[in-house]
Amino acid sequence: MHKLPLLLVAVLLVLAGCASQKATSAPSLPIFDLQWDYQHPDSTETHFTAILRQAENRHLATYNPSYHAQLLTQIARAQGLQGKFAEAQTSLDAAAKIITDEMPSAHIRYLLEQGRIDNASGKKEEAKALFMDAWEFGRDKNLELYALDAVHMLGIVDVPEKQLEWNLKALQIAEDSWDKRCKAWLGALYNNIGWSYYDMGNYQTALEYFEKGLAWRQKKNDAYGTRIAKWAVARTHRSLGHTDIALKMQLELLDEISRLNLPPDGYVHEELGELYLLKGDADAAKQQFAAAWKILSADSWLQQNEPARLQRLKELSN
């Protein structure tokens, strides 16, 4: 539950609550957006591929090229979430061959997923340009849900000084919208804005947004999202010097994970290690850092992006 993974997780959480636009439906074909499982993109890909076998049959009376293209973009998304970027690109290329000017929803979803694949592949400037195109297209075509998604992604890929501006714009769209699917973005946006203020060193304002996000997740009875939001609140309390509050919250998370027999969370163990270190309990800190190292050292994202952090965990474990 660290900042960057949190952004990703938050995106997965909010999109899971977004229903499909009517444009994605076709007679006798399922509304596939309702069947997304963002925590299990592998099974989602398998399920969507099964739907594709019928959706791509142009000889059927049910054939809808916009539905076909949009389904391909979501198969690409599921593949990208698994790190299968070459396969995702193949799916997007297939969608591009189908899309015409009469398919605005398919077009903007192609832009969004191509942008996400480029961003995940390290092509930051290409991704930014695609998300900007998606934002302008969605705004002009009144595709509010996807325009909001584009603004949200700009809040991730743009330069740090612009990220907060984009996220606040996205928050305004979501708060002003009558569309429940746009409202479903609020939890992720509170999270992202909180991290923007956190990175600026404005921990108090960050805490306010994280607490809004926590309250929003609790109101939605979103247990998984609530744990993530609670972690962010506790992490910010540590930065504010509220060690006892942070420790209490992280221990509550640890207890909940144990009670529900959930997989161990390396980020919770890492925070507990830091907190026990601040409390002067070296033995307890070492124990928590060891648990964190065992889990997080296997994380490919951390291996690539935060090797120094993993090295520190290893050293503090010994």
C-alpha cells in the first residue's frame, strides 16, 4: 500500500464500480463492463475472450462493430494489467481496424487504453498526448465518463506541478456530475489528490483528503478500498508525527487481515516496522521489516522502481 501501487489499485477499484454506457450493448450480448474484475485481470481476460468469439462474428444479426471494438479495448486492458503488453497492443491494433468516425465511445476507449499501455511501457510522452486527445475528444463529444477517466490519467502522467491541477479538475467533474458512474470516481480522486498534497509536504491537507476517501469507502461498504484508504490515513499520521495514532491504525489493519484470513500485506508490515523503530522497539521493528521484506522483495514493480527501498528493508530485517 505505497503511493504508486495505491494509484493503480485505486483506479482498479473505481472502475470496477462503473457500469457500461448503452453504446456497449448489443442484442443477446452481455454488458461486459459490468463483468470486470479488476483484482483478477487474468480471469477477466478469459471471460472477455469467450464473449469475443460471438461478438466478432460478422455473420450474426447481433454483430455490432462498436461493441466489438470496445470489447477488444477492454481485453487489451486486462492483458496490460497482467504485464502482457505485446498481446495488449495486438488487441488494440485489432480494435483500431474496426473503429470509424461513427463510433465515438470506441474511439475514446481506444485512446485511453493505448495511453495506459504506453504509460506502463515507459512511453510517458506518448501516453500523455493520448490522454490529452481523449480528454478533448470526450469533452467535445459529451462523453463525460471517459473524459473524466482521461483527466484522471493526466493527473498521473503529467509533470508533478500539473498533477494536482488535473486531479482537482477531475474531482470537480465527478462532484458536479449526475452520472453515478462518474460519482464512483470520488474515492480514487480523494486518494490521488491526497498523494499530490503529500508529495508537496502539505501533510495536513493530504490527511483531509485521505480521510474523505476513507469515509467514502466506508459508506460504500467497500472493505478492500477501506483498508487501502485507512493505510493512507495512517501513513500520513506518521508523517505528521502522530506515531501512536498511526500505530493503532496499522495494528487494526494487521488484525483485520488476520481475522479475515487475507493474504499478508507487506506494506502494513513495512509501516509497522517504521513505527516500532520510532517507538524504540528494535526487536518488534526487525520482525515487521522481515515480514515486509519476504513479501515485497517479490514485487516486480518495486524491484524495478524502488530497489533502494527493498535494500533498506533487507538490511533492517537482519
